[in-house]
Amino acid sequence: MSKEIIFIPEALDEARDAYTWYEENEAGLGEDFYRALSVAISYITRNPDAPRKVFRTYRRILLRRFPYAVFYRNDDMAIYIYSVFHCSQDPMKWKKRFKKIS
């Protein structure tokens, strides 16, 4: 049985912003981004502990073709997506978010 996937609001906003940006720059590219994100989410639902921990209990998976990483935490009840992070940003941005939540 698959665990529930829960996006915190900031991560959902990041995913929507990326989709919108790609779609505005090239028709269909936003859909490609969404598919890449879906593949990553599907992978972590099947193998939640496979990606290595990158900060405390948080793990990271990279999207194919797009410069984004999904940061998440797996617990007994659900998989929590904390960030859909553009890799050109300052890494302290996602670490600060985790410190607020933890």
C-alpha cells in the first residue's frame, strides 16, 4: 500500500510556479515539467528510503531534464514534500525552511 503524499503549501507553490514559468516560455514544456515531477514522486512512493538523506531526516531526488530537486521526509504515516527546489538557488533557502519546520 502506498503512503499518502503531502505537499506543504510552499512546495506546492514552487511546483506551480515552475510549471507556469515553463509553460509561458514554451507551450507544452510545463506539461513536461509536470511529468518529470510525477515520475520523481512515483519513484519515492515506491522507494521512499532509496534516495540518500541530505539534511537530518530529509531526502532529495533530482528531476530528469529539469534543474529541480524534490526534498521530502518519509515517516510512518506519509511522505511529506517540503520543497520543489530550483538548483540554481542558494541551498540555504531549503535548509532554513527545514529548520523552521523541525
